[in-house]
Amino acid sequence: MTDNTLITLNENALENNIDFLNKKLGPKVKISAVVKANAYGHGIEQVVPLFEKYGIEHYSVFYYHEAIRVYKSIKKPASILVMGWLWDNNIRDAIEKGIEFFVFNIERLNLAIKYAKELKTIARIHLEAETGMNRSGLNVDEFAQAMSIIKENISNIEIAGFCTHLAGAESISNHFRIQKQLKTYNKMLASLEANNLHPEYKHVANSAAAFVYPKARMDLVRIGIMLYGFWSSTEVFIQYMNSNGIKKDPLKRILGWHSQIMSIKKVKSGEFVGYGISYLAQSDITTALIPVGYSFGYSRSLSNKGRVLIHGHRCSVIGVVNMNMIIIDISNIENVKVGDEVVLIGKQGELEIKVSAFSEISDELNYEILAHLPESIKRKVINQ
Ligand SMILES: *Cc1c(COP(=O)(O)O)cnc(C)c1O
């Protein structure tokens, strides 16, 4: 655990986001909180108990080991869904624990049945349909085969969900492709129901689809990025703001990232700072060294570009981002001391460094920056 840098999680912001989503989606649409990639960098162990406190009862992850972390973090009964990877022998354990998982091939379906029979129980699965993303999912032939296998083994298998994933609902350029996917999904759903197989939940939407295509909400939405206070894309944000005639972002960001000054130095005009020749002091300057670098997910592409907040002022990263350090120009701020707080993401005084500001400079998505925040950084829940 590294303790010279701290990630804060704002509980009030989290509550605000859940309230907003509940209000917009209505009581008939259940939210599955997507907590893959360590809850988008926020920390599964810290965020899941808060989600639970504010009424979330359904969680989606990618890996089985993440499902286990969620399983250990909840106190009340909830559904946990693995959308991606499990080892074959995890399937048995998952069924035993009541953990649900996507089935996107016949092999996994057969294993689920085999283990459910051994355990004399029922495996709860989500049939994933291939509807045009061409990533994972049962194609029409496999789907027909899956239906007949399920009908033969109906005492050991339960269709907890029938689902698909849409290939980029956050951009209007994918509109036709998405419409086609929805059509294919509905056709496959009709054939499932014609076979007297009725999934408990029908779900296709992530954050973007839930807002851009209200029809795609069905009875469950898999919401990740919006729970954490971000819109999937500027396009989705602008569309929502315009069509609702509002000016203030209804979502609030949960995460802040803080560090502190490790040392302070004076550099004479004409000297290079840091590795190589990427930054030349044009005048006498004062620099602060911060113990955070690319090994913490502070991207190297922020070299000579990134900004941090110190004493409520915006200050520039100078020179290249090192593995464990960045150098900041603090020439224009008075009375700065070793140990003073540095904000890498979040608010200090009147100013804010947004993850999006970060990503515009470094060409990374919000998603990518958040997912890169290392698990080793301490997380602390705050109310602000
Ligand atoms: C990550 C993911 C989501 C959540 O996406 P957001 O854009 O963060 O809401 C939903 N469904 C699947 C299959 C995913 O992989």
C-alpha cells in the first residue's frame, strides 16, 4: 500500500448519481452496477458497500475474481454477474455461490449443466446473443442449439437473463448498426419465448444506450461510467442537456486523487529540468517534486502538458513524467512547503482538474484513465 498518494471517494456524489439514475430510469428498470476494472479504478471493496447502502442489488464484473471480491464486500443478498472470464472450474464454484454468468458458447452451457447436476442445483445463466458486435455471443445456429439443450435440462438451468452488448451507443455514427442489433435481439427474444423460455431479465444497455435509446432499457441496464459521475461521451452529455433544457451537469464525480510535495528546488534560467532536454527553464524558476508517476497511471503523455492544483492554483507539469515522480513549476505561488497537498484529479478551492481534462491532453478516455489507477493506492470515503 502506498500512502503518499490518496484516492478519495465522495459518498454524497455517489448518492446523487444513484438518485439521478433511479429517477430517470424509473422503478421498472433495475440497475446492475458495473464494477469491473476495480470499479473503474474507484476500488471494489470501498465502492460496493456504498452502492449497497444506496439500494443497488445487482453487480456486473468481467472476471470471476472480481465477482468474488464483490461477493465478499456485500452484506445483503444481491445478484453478481460475470460478463466475461471464468476458468472452467470456477463455474462449479460460481453455481455453488449463486454467482451468475454470461453463456456465449455451447461449451460453457454444457459445463454449467454438468456442474449444476453434480451439485443437484440450478445454474442461473445469462444467454448472450450475437447481434452484430461480433465480439462474444451465440449466433443464430448456436442459439437454436442452446435452446434445445436448455429445454432438455430445464431442471438444472434457469435463464436469469437474455442479453447482448451494443457496439458503441455513445456515438450517433453507430445509429444504424445499433438499430439493427436491437432488431436482431428482439427477433431472437421472440424465438426464445416461442420456445416457452422466459428470461427473468432482458438487458442490452450500458450507460450510453440507456440514455440514447430508451427502448433499450428493457428491464435491466448495466450502468458503469455514469454511476461514477461521467457521461459516456461528450455527445451523449450534450444530447441529454439539450433535450432536457438544463445547463448544470446532474452527475457528480466521486473520485479525487491527491498527493503531496516531496521536495522543492530552485532552478536557474537556462538549465534543463528532469531527463533529457524536454524542458528548458526560460527564467529562474521554483519546482516541486511529486511522488507520482506513470507507474501510478499518471500517463507519460502528460509530460510537459499535465496540470495539478497546489494552494488553489493550476500548475504545470514540466519535463517528462517519470516512473514514480513528476516535477511541477510552482514559481508563481508563494509560501509553498514540503508536505503541502497536491490535487491530481478533483477540486481544490475554486478550481478542478477533471479526468476529462486529463484525457483530452493525453488522448486517453475517462474509462482508460480510471481503470489505470492502481489498486495499491489507498482509498478513503469522504462526504463533501
Ligand atoms: C463495461 C460494460 C458495461 C458498462 O458500460 P458503461 O459505458 O460504463 O456504462 C455494460 N455492459 C458490458 C457488457 C460491459 O462490458
